[in-house]
Amino acid sequence: MEKYSQYRDRGSGIAPFFPISTQSSTLYLPFHIFLILLRLPILLSVTLSYFFVLQWLPIGSLGKKASLWLILGTPGVWWIDLQIDGVKKGSLAKHHKARLPQPGSIIACSHTSPLDALYLAAIFDPVFTASYPSTRQVERISLFHAILRALQQPQTDPPRNAKLTDLKTLIQQHPHRAIVVFPECTTTNGRGTLAFSSSLLTTPPGVKIFPISLRYTAPDITTPIPGSYITFLWNLLSKPSHCIRVRIAESVYNQRAPQTEALRDERASSSETLLGSEEGDNMNASEKRVLDRVADALARLGRIKRVALGVKDKQGFVKVWTNQKKR
């Protein structure tokens, strides 16, 4: 395992890219196989029906959300443990507007599984984006693309044909929908918060940014390794049920520093934070503080730590991991 030591956080020893496996007795193997044989045809049917037919029909937001919940329910994703900062259990209705993402707000979400995008779509019907470490701009993507990205190779730069924009423009174009950003730019196993892209810094100052942490029980349906389609489906479909632990933090604002302070802060060293973005040298201290607040909130919500690792580190890990598996 020494070959993977450089892909652990030096301060905490956390390894956010290793796949998580759960042990199960061989006595239950026939039961797991039965569940897969039962669920797989149903899951394929409801998924293909939605993405190729239903989403293009005028069934309204409620109809689309019901279809997405059917997709989630087929593999047994029935239990949702929701907690919101500053809201006691049972009193959510009183704080609904102020404490939950609304149209015109930004959702900064942790990224560990294809289910992340599916759950967010079923609850908020948002616009999805892809972030990259090398730019502040984002690429608008579909829900289907957002699901597939959780199983694809990490990218430091956008594709050549990508149509890039910023969050301010997306909010203006879609004032009646929330915007989802995955600021870590790639998936992890849920044990650490990676360095952030600077894409959140294009959020207008008056727009709320809601950090949301999603964690799963059992945790083996996370997909830190690209291309793990079969493993993901096995872990998803072979268990009786799954639980999503949803934590929503208080909103954060992209508050800009005064011009004189910004100019002075541009000289601040990027090593003072764990952001590690390729744009880190172009950020002043006030911008770093905005990303720090969101990253700290995600780490606190997930009961994990921030790590000084990013997309380039994951690319290196995946290369070593793949070569090792081929031997």
C-alpha cells in the first residue's frame, strides 16, 4: 500500500479515493442475487422510460419528481435522514423558505455517488453544472450527464467543445430554478472534502449558497473509482434498502472585499488554505474565505475533514490503481 501513500492527506492520513467495500456472509449470496435479478429489469425499465420519454412530456415538475422517486425507490433508497442547521426536528415548515434552497439560489453539494444528482433532482428540480479546477466558469449539463459524471474519469479542464458560462448568467437564465454545483469537481468515497474549484466565486453577492452534504448507508455505493458500473449496480441492487443522510447548512454569501483590501489581499499566499485550486494564485483572501466557509460547512456536515488533495491527485491515483489491477 506504500505506492498509494502520496494519495493520502499528509495531515490526517485520510484516503478519499479508495473504494469502500462491505463484507457480507456467503450465506446471503442467493438472497443478494435474487434481489438483483428482481430489481435490475425494473430499474432499467423505469430509468429508460424517464430519460427517453417522460422527461420530454408535459407532465410538470410534480410528475417528473414522482418518476425520479420511483427510480430511487426501485433499488431500496427509501430512508432519508434530513437535518437542517438551526431547525429543530418537527419544525421545518416554520423555517421552510429561509432554510432550504429556493429558485435563484446555489446548491454546493458533496459528490460521492451517481445518486447525488438523482436525489437533488427529485427534491429541488435544479439546473446541474460541471466545475473544473482550471476555470471559474461552469458547464451546464443534464441530469443524465450529471449521473454519468460520477462514474467517469476526473477532468482538470473542460472539453474543447464545452459551452462554458458562469453562475451569475445561469441564475439570470433560470430564475425559477436552483443551480447545483459540485465544487470538488469529482467524486470521493465520502471520507474527506477535496480542494474546491473557484466556480462558486461567480455567484452574485446577494445570492444564497447552500452547502449540502449527502452520505449513504451502506457507504459502498460511493464511486470514487471511474468506470465501476458493475460494482455500483451490485452494491446498489443487492441490499434490501439504503439510507441517505442529508445535511443542509445555513446559507453563505459571496461577499466581496472592498477594492483596496482586494488588491492588498492578492499578495496573500495560497498555501494558507486547503483550497489548492489551479486558480488559487488569482484569488484574493476574501474570495478564499468564501470558499473556506463553504468547504468548512461541508466537512462539518459530513463529520469529515478537509484534505489537501484535488482532481490532479485523483487522476494520479486512478492511474496507479488501474495499472495495479491489470497485473
